[in-house]
Amino acid sequence: MEKRIEEYDVVVIGGGAGGMTAALYAGRARLKTLLLEKSLIGGLATYTSEIENYPGFPEGIDGTELMKLFDKQFRKFGVNVKLTDCKGVERLEDGRWCVSTFRTNYYAKAVVISTGGRNRLTGAPGEENYLDKGISFCATCDAARYTGKKVLIIGSGDAAIEEGTFLTRFCSEVWVSVVHDEGHVDANQVAAEKAFKNEKMHFIWNTSVDSFEGDDMLKRVNLKNLKTGEIIPVDVDGCFLFIGYLPNTQLFEGLVNLDSRGYVITNEEMETNQPGIFAAGDVRAKVLRQVATAVGDGAVAGSMAERYISDLDTIHDDILSKDRVIVFYYNASEDNDRAVLLKLETYGKEHGIEIKPVDIYKSDKVMRILSGAHLSAYLYKEGKKVASASLKENFDLSSIESAL
Amino acid sequence: MAEKYLDCLGEACPVPLVKTQNAIKEMAVGDVLVVGIDHTCAMKNVPDWARGQGYNVEIEEVGDGEWEVVIEKTK
């Protein structure tokens, strides 16, 4: 099958809260924007039945409902949506990025990575066979299924202890496998105390999962005592894993810098180490992963993508596509800089050469992309830098003049 | 590398899924099936099934409440 090529200003990878917000900002800035989502729009927030800490909804709102509102809003700005897997991102020769799916290569000036994460597995034998057949990750989603039944929770962080406490409203028994010594959990103190007092909750200390067993459905989890090596079989109707979260960044390994846990490293402007690639939402290395923080990331990523594209256009239209032009980087808020510019513009008129002043007061991106320096002038001929002169100390253009 | 269109417009679940499964069975590896659907439930179960089989899947919104599910039989 011949791959199609489609051109966009911005491609957003991932349709959760962060990605939708980035697409909204890009679309509203009238950029040609595409959002790719591998399954359904809404991301992780759709697994939460009640979101009480997203401002603007004082009564709380169902996660799926909230994401439907996000969906409706970003599509208003002409964003295209493709529901398909992203297969990879590669740099094109002209500096744009190629985002590939199985049928189409999307050429984009800027890319926003907002691929979120997924739940971590134990890696124990048998696990694969019982995912969604007794092994679950969302108490809110699956609690009702275990009404009057016995479940085991793996983990002792906030999610494990809080969701476990929630499950006691439905289940007859909630067992918790904790790797730490008796009395120690990773969860916050308030949640832990509540759980210790709960008669339906039972803790199995110093254990991790050895294997999962069952027939069509999960029937037993064998725990291993980490100190004695003893195997403790626990017969269960269901097992919930709350042992952490992994970022969906395998596709981007070697492309952008990741931290030791695989999250994408960005600066405050959501820029990765690759020019034109931004990241937003849970996939970023950051302290708090919430709808509210994803929205903030998305807004910044969307508008920084817009600024980056306008810088690229400057570079292309005003510098690289000219026969010859002198580029000068100055700070328009400095008297001295403006005076030097004035001299340079007079020089340009006298010698019949165009001057392109680039103000670095608001953004120095163009200067950085073209590896220029403050108060320096560069002569470009047909897209190539052929001479430079620093005008910082004195107004000496001899090196440029000899190359004219 | 043939491409085949399967019209499931106006059909409710599970008809589109069953038709899709039957159509894929008849196809060769590398062939592409485009399923036209307008029932939201088929929008979930058809791609879910195809992804579960390890096929490439893309969903295109072709109109208001109308989708094309593109499935490449990869094995």
C-alpha cells in the first residue's frame, strides 16, 4: 500500500486532556492541526467516575463527561482528528518532522507528544492471561463486579490504599500485599490510618507476586514472602494492581531526552531537546499528574508551538529564501542596540543590501536556531551564512563587505 | 494488496463486527478492509477486535456520526 503524505503545521500525538488542550490552542491560532489518538478520545481521565478537583465544576463531574466537553471544544477550532496508532517520529531533511501512521506520513513543523502512560505490571508468570479476566487497574470501574467477593490488592501507595478502602464498600474481603515490614505503607498517613481501622482490610506484609493462576478467570495469586521465600497462595475473585505507572515513550527513545523512569524531559516552555518537539501532560517528567496540570501543559505547548512556527517562517521567508540579506540580532529595549541598528540600516541603504533586524527581546529562538549572537550581523547568500561581524565593540563591517 | 469496502451503514451491533470478521477471513495478508459504520457501538467493538488480532487500524470520521474503520490484515 502506497503511503499518503499530508502536511500540517502541528501534529498532536495523544488525545487526553493535555493533547486536546494543545490542539485547541494550536487550532485557535489558526494553525493547521491534527490530533492522533490510538483508541478513544479522552485518555486516562475517562477512567475516573468523579473528578472533584477540576476547577469550574463545583459539583464534580464524571471524567468521561468532562472529556466529551474538551472534545467538543477543541474540534470547534478546525482541528482534524485521526483515530490511529502513531508508529514513529523522524526528522525530515528540511527540519520538519514526519509522524507516521500505518497509512499516512504526516509532515509537521511542530509536534506535541501527549501520549500519557499506562499501568505497570508485576511481570509475574500467568499475568498476561488474566488481564481484564480478574486482573484490574481501576477500582472505580470494576468495583461493582466484585460485590460480595474477595479481592487482593498489590501495592501500598496512595492509589492502592485509597482504592482498597473504596473497594471495601463492595467486597466482602480486601487483602493487600505490601512489600514493606508490618505497619509500613507508602500511602499518605490519613489514608493509611483509615485503612488500618477498616475491618474488611487485611494486610500481608513483606510480600510480592510470585505467580497468577486460574482457568478462564483468575482464581489464585501466589505471593512470595520476601524474607523467608515462603509461597503464600491467596484464593481470590479478583486482583487489583496499583504498583505504579509507566510513560508511553518507547516510540520516542533516542529521539528526545527521557529521564531515568522514561518520562519526557522538557523545560517550562514544554520544549524537549529537539527543536519543534514539545511534550504535555502525564508523559512529562513532573510532580503532579492531574487533568488540571495536563491542561496547563497543553496550553503552553500549543502556544509555544505557534511561536516556534512563526520563528521558522521568519527564518525561511525573510532569511533563507533571499538572494542576499544581512541578519542582525538586537534587543529593541536597549538604546545602544537601536543606535547600532540605525547605523546598519544606513549602511544597507548605501550599499543596496537588505537588512533583516531580528528583535530578541521577546524571544531569542530565531537567533538560537541559526546559532547567531547578540549584536552580531550575518551575511546570508541564497540560504547560506557566508560572513559575520560582531558590532558589540565597534561598528566594523569589513569582513562582511569583502564577502558582498 | 487489495482494498475492499464493506458497507455497514444503518446496521446495529453486532452485525458490523460479524460482517467484518467474515470479510477479513476471506482476505489475504496485506489486504485492506474499509468498514463504513454509523453506530457508535460498532465504532468501539470493530476496532477493538481488529487491534486484538494484531491488525493495523485507523478510524476516519467521514461525516457527522459516520466513520470508516480501515483495517489492514497484517498476518
